[in-house]
Amino acid sequence: MIAVTLMVSVTRVGIFSVWLFSPLILSAFAIRELKNSDDTGLRSRALPVVALVLLVAMRCSFVLFSAAGQIGGFGSHYVTPRLADWLLLASLIVHVISVAGKVAKGKLALASLLVLALWFGSEMVA
């Protein structure tokens, strides 16, 4: 019985780790694609850069809130602060910006969707 509980815990930590670190990997691939792009203009250059900066900020704020014990993440019950509500809204806006971009659209959209799901999940369990 203890082995099953340990396996379930390891699986949950593994899934959460992949979910938490995959936006960084996708962002790195998006940066590489943005550097190799020859396109110029607002949709081609500015929107992906804004989305990348905001995406990293949203992910870092999730890690900081989680480390400080302000949010619990998935599967726990915490009372979240009001700032977490605004960060959830900001994550939704980042997702819209990343979909509106032209270069690295798929990578940025998936990364921002994962960060949005992190914030949404932390709000839903509260």
C-alpha cells in the first residue's frame, strides 16, 4: 500500500514538474525561431517579444507565489490573494497576445496555455 502511494506521489510530482518547466523549453525554442526569422513588423517581432517577456514573468510569479505558500497549485486547498486573480487575467491576455503573434505562434501559444492552466488550476482549488 505504501509503494502505491509513493508511486502516485512520484507521478504527480513528475507531471507537475514537466508542466512547470515545459513553458521555459518552449520559450527557448520560440526565441531561437524568432532570431532566425527574417520578418519585420509589429506582428512578426514585437508581439512575440512582448509575449515572451510576459510569459516568463507569469511563470516566475507562479513559482514565487507557490514557494511563498500563497497558492497551492493543483490538488491543495489554499485561499489565494487578490493579486493571483489579476495574474490569472494577465495570463489570459498573454495567451491572446501569443496567438496574435506571427513568428513562433504555436510554441508561444502552447507555453502560454500551460502557464494559464497553472494559474487557473491554482484558482480553482482555492
